[in-house]
Amino acid sequence: MIDKEMYDKIVNEIPSSVLLVAVSKTKPNADIQSFYDIGHRDFGENRVQELTDKYESLPKDIHWHMIGHLQTNKVKYIAPFVHLIHGVDSLKLLKEINKQGRKNQRVIDCLLQFHIAEEESKFGFDVDEYNHALAEIKTLENISVKGVMGMATYTDNKNQIRKEFKSLKKLSEIVRGDFPDAIETSMGMSGDYNIAIEEGSSMIRLGSILFGSR
Ligand SMILES: *Cc1c(COP(=O)(O)O)cnc(C)c1O
């Protein structure tokens, strides 16, 4: 069940500088079309197969955001059309995106995912890995580093969430010093987007609050 009232409420509440990415993973095309029909264009998916299926059947002016963990061998399927890849978490993956960007004669926009959560399971660069990769990232001509992305620990502890978002915002400033176009900070989901915006998010990724639980 999609919640258009909640959508309107959120769109009216958040600063106009914050992009709302509607996370439509596992949800049917009809739900996406409903948000499309009221003017929404940015949708996020976390699985390559589902993303390409939806790209093929839905309007072509949708901006598709790849938000999940991306395997190197699957980059080729989304390279022709993806709008922004949020979860780029290794140099190996960046090199493959660059290669597929070149094949498709385009520059693919990427966000570097940083590991900010206390939880072990989350993917992402840490500062050392980033610094080691930096010189090589700068040589890649068919990717553009647009900023950073991160996920806070799944917890009720708001102080911890805030602390983790603050650390991502700091990292975003470092990355911006290296890449002038890196102005975006993708942070905030249904449960923590208010804190994320307070801490300087420029893109929130909302799923269940808009589309119902999965
Ligand atoms: C599923 C997902 C979201 C949306 O989560 P909700 O809690 O449903 O808003 C955001 N970001 C990523 C990376 C996700 O995988």
C-alpha cells in the first residue's frame, strides 16, 4: 500500500535541497507508476535484475538509483541507464564501473560508500582504504565521484545514529576536497531521515514509510 499522504507530508517538510529517493525494492511497478503520476522521478533499487526489469517496463525519464551492494560482474547490466550508484565500496568496483561507462560512452555518477556503523555487516570504505585508492580513482575518466553514502547502525539509540551521520558528513568534506563535484551526502532511511537531514544529508532513501512494509 503506497502512502501518498505521507509522501506529500515528507515532501513539504524536507528542505528543497534534499532529494527524496523513493526506495521501491520488492514493490510492484503499479506502485512506482502511482508515484510517477504525481510527479516523482527518483527511485532506488538494490538488486540488479529487479532494477533492469523495472527500467524496461516503466517510463524512460525515471532516474534510477542503485542503492544496494553491487557485484562487479553485474555492473554491465545497469551501466547503460543508471542515474547514480550509491553504494560503491571498493576500487575494484569503481574500475569496473569506469570500464562499463567507457563502453557505453558515458560518465557514470557514483557515491562512495563509507563504513560508519558499529555493526560489522555493513559494506564500505574506511578512511585508510579511501586514501590508498585516491590516486587511482582520480585517473578514472568514465566515473564521476558525486559524494558519499552511508548507513547508520540499526538501533533505537538516536545519539549513536547522530554520531554516525556526523562522521559521514566529516568524510564528505574530505572527499569534496579531493573531488570538487562531490557535493552529495546520501544518508537517512525511513527510521532515521530526520536526524540525517539535521546532520546535513542531501539525499534521503525512503522505502517502507512510502510503500508500506516489505
Ligand atoms: C532498503 C534500503 C533503504 C530504505 O529502507 P527503509 O527503511 O524501508 O526506508 C535505504 N537504503 C538502502 C541502502 C536500502 O537497502
